[in-house]
Amino acid sequence: MEKNITFDFHTHHSRCGHAEGSIRDYIEAAIEKKLDLIGISDHSPYFAHEEDQPYPHIAMAKSHFHEYISEVLQLKQEYKGKIEVLLGVESDFFPNHIELYRKHYTKYPFDYIIGSVHHVNGIGIFKKGRWEGLTEGEKQQTKENYYMLIEQSARSGLFDILGHIDAMKGYYPSFSAIETGAIEHTLKAIAENDIAIEVNTSGKMKDCGGWYPADDLLERACYHGVKITLGSDAHDPSRVGEDFELVRKRLKELGFTEWAYFRERKRFMTSL
């Protein structure tokens, strides 16, 4: 086990249409923050959609995916010796299209793939009005559907990291108080399938405040032996590596002793 490696596996850039800066800007920011590893993981295209870029402010065009990969690989070589640049992607999880996504990803030398659930019942998890008018039972069912999708993503075998596993609370903080056994069930499935989850520090920028996931989920994840890693989910270079030391300290307090980093689809552990 290597010690004291610093990293950030979750960063975006201008291709997705809602982030600032170039890939190089994020790498330079990581060097400035003295990180050992910087992962580039922009939003996957909508591969199952007929249009090249159906949502230009959400994800890159299908036609841009190859150039994205090529640019990261070129920068990986250019920065060798200064910082280790890792090729990643934040992949949407659509259970009906998992094999299509798998087919696209197997063409490229990814270091890791983040699987994130961004849609539940066909509606974006961050859509502010989606909770209005729902009964308590419907809210509970929505939360259970969310965690069912996360569990399916863990079982798919496609992902190395699961992204922001309680992000549905982002613009609806009451989400955390909806009681259901689905979370515990999902954490067990994540542990059984040996997939890492991330502490995603971008939650503090939403209405819920704080990181994803919240401490209670992290405690249960630790209990079940789920592996943990860190991603800022930076959409601006200034946020690269944000709260790294604070997260490290908190994870230790919650009982974790190590966290994960990735190369060539292999996971390694380093001391907290």
C-alpha cells in the first residue's frame, strides 16, 4: 500500500457545456495544489440518443468523445514527470443502454469510469420542481427507485467508482429524511460487488450544503467495507482538490483507514 498520495478523480471541462476552462487548466490547477494524480472525467455523451448532442448544456456531443479521449491521452504524455494525468469519464447510468455504453468504453484505455445516476423516473435528479405535489409515499418510492438504480449500476460491472450516491438531496435537502431500507440494501450490494464510492465535495454548492454522501451514509459504508475515494466534481479549475485534507480527516474520524486510487482500470489503496 502506497502512502500519502493526493488526488482528485472527478473533474469536468468546457466540452460538457456547463463547466469553465480547458482540460489543461484543470491539470495546471492540480499541479498548483501539489496533487500527485489528476483524473479528467467529463460527462459521457448520450450514446443512445439519435442526435449528436441533444443536451448541449449537460453533456458533450458523441462526435466530440474521441477528441476528448485523444486530448487527455496527449496531455497525459506531455505532463509525465510533473503530474500523473488519468483518463476517466463520468458515465450516465441508463439500465436499458448499459451494453451500448460498455461497447463505447471498451474502445479506449480508461484508467477508471465513474457511474452516476442522474435520472430517476425519467426526470433529472437536480430538477428543482420534481418533488412538488408528491405524496409521502411517492417521495419514498422515488428515493427507493434512485437507490435501486445505484444498486443496478454497482452490479453492472462497468464502473470503478459510483458518483455522488446521495446527490438527489442537492436541491431537496428533505430527501435525506425520507426513511427507507433501500440505502442499506444498496450499500451492501456496492460492498458485495467491490465498487468504490466517492466523497464528492460539490454538494456544498447546492441547497443541501455539505458533501455527498452525508456522514451517516459514510458510516454505514465503512461498516459494510465499501471502498472510498475522492472527487471534487470541479466544474471550475479553482475547485480542483477542494477539501482534500478536510475529507481525509473526516474519513479517519468515521473509521476509514485507507482510500482508493486508480490506474488502467485497476484499484490501489493508499493510507488516509
